[in-house]
Amino acid sequence: MIEKLKNFLREEEGLTIVEYAVAAGMITLLVVTAFQNLGGAVQTVITTVTGFI
């Protein structure tokens, strides 16, 4: 049982999966933040344009 645990901890393939998950989470956070900022900018432009009508 201890040997299986040691092999599991030494295995690098499991670490790469975790690294990909962390990278995907960070990319998702960046995309959400970008869309929120873009949405605010679009709303400002629409409000400005409708103010002239």
C-alpha cells in the first residue's frame, strides 16, 4: 500500500492534469473579466448614443 502511494506521488502525469485545470481556471477568469469590462463599455456607448436621439 505504501509503495502504491509513493508511486502515485512520484507520477508526473497527475500533476500535469492539475496544472491544466489551474491554467483553464485562470483563462476562464480572464475571459469573464474581459467580457464584464467590454459589457460596461458597450453599455456606456449605447447610453451615449441614445442620449443624442
